Amino acid sequence: PTPDVWRRVDTYLTDTLVGHDPNLEQAVADQNAAGLPPIEVAPVNGKLLHLLARMSGAKRVLEIGTLGAYSTIWLARGIPDDGRVVTIEAEPRIADIARANLDRAGVGQKVEIRLGRGADVLPTLAEGIVSGSSDPFDLVFIDADKESNTVYLDWAARLGRPGTVVVVDNTVRGGEVANPATESAQIIGVQRGLEMLGRDPRFDATAIQTLDAKGYDGIAIALVV
Ligand code: DHB
Ligand code: MG
């Protein structure tokens, strides 16, 4: 299909199935006004994350890569009132925007923003789980620097449990994922992550291609076994 067709279809599906929410749309507007990149997930994919949280009965969600908290709001709305989303953001200025968006959307009390690089914050989350003071995560959404996808997947397995759902964003990147000669460190990171999901016995996984408001991309969905 040409872009005009799939954009029209995405609008149709969004209008028909997702609808419009002022707090989600304001979160995107504030993110854009602050000059952050417009790389939040499309509404249909935010709704997918939300439904996966509900379908899996998730109470504890880990998100790596907060940005303006658009996906964080969707996830937080998919867990019970006593559930928790822990979301990791490296940039303090971005975390401030995310916090304001979460509070305005009414989910602030369910969300803990952990400031820092994933590679630094994730080991601190493991301490709580190993010591038994926190339960493992039920759902993990990986949407940060693609170069680190294998590191994030390794932590997802360690911080999860058999049955934990793992979603990796941006796994097709306009088709570049299937280019074995790519020189992009981000694409190579995506490829290594997918290869890990295919090979690592801790996961069973698939991926789907997506065409939506954000263009041609995809997501991987894995189960920790
Ligand atoms: C990029 C990152 C994302 O997480 C995304 O959803 C889209 C684009 C990027 O780095 O270009
Ligand atoms: Mg993304």
C-alpha cells in the first residue's frame, strides 16, 4: 500500500478502536512543545501495550525509555490501582515532562520514574527482586537506545519470571532490520536483540511488522519461559 492508504487506515483504526483522550494528546503536545523527538508509539500501539498489560494480568510493569510518558500512561491505565510501573529515563529534563504528563493523566501515583541509564538502573531493580522485597516484573517494554537491546533483554529475563511478557519497540525500522550489511549501530542493536530472542532459551518470541502513524516499523513480543 502507498503511504496515503496506510495513513488513512491508521486514522480509521485509531478513530474506530482507540478514540481520542485529552490527557494522552496533551502529553504528546507538551512533549513536542519541549522539543523532544516525536517518537512515542502510535495510538494503536499504545492501546496494544495497554491490552497486553490487561490480558496478562500485569501488576508490575517495567518500561525502559520513558520519553514524554505517552506509552507509560497507556501501561499504567492497564494495571490495577495497587500496581506499579517503573519507567527508566536517562534525561532529567525529559523525566520532568514525563512526571507532569503522568500526574495530569491521573496515573502519577502508580508510576515511579527512575532517573539514569538503563545499564545503571536495572541492576538496582534486581537487588529488590533477589532479596524478595519486590516481586518480579510481569511485563517489560523495551523502547530506549537500540544499541543496548540485548542488555535490556537480558535484564528483562532476570527481572521477570516464567510468564513475563516482553515487548521490544522499533524492530523493523523501515525494513532495515533485514539488511545484513547495515552500518547503523541502532539497526545492528535491533538485529542482535532479535537474534537473542530467537536463540536464548529464556524466551519464546515473534515479531510483527507495523504500518501506522509512525511509518513502517514493528514490534517483537516475547514470553519469558
Ligand atoms: C527512534 C526511537 C524510537 O523508540 C522510536 O519509537 C522511533 C524512533 C529513533 O531513535 O529514531
Ligand atoms: Mg520506540
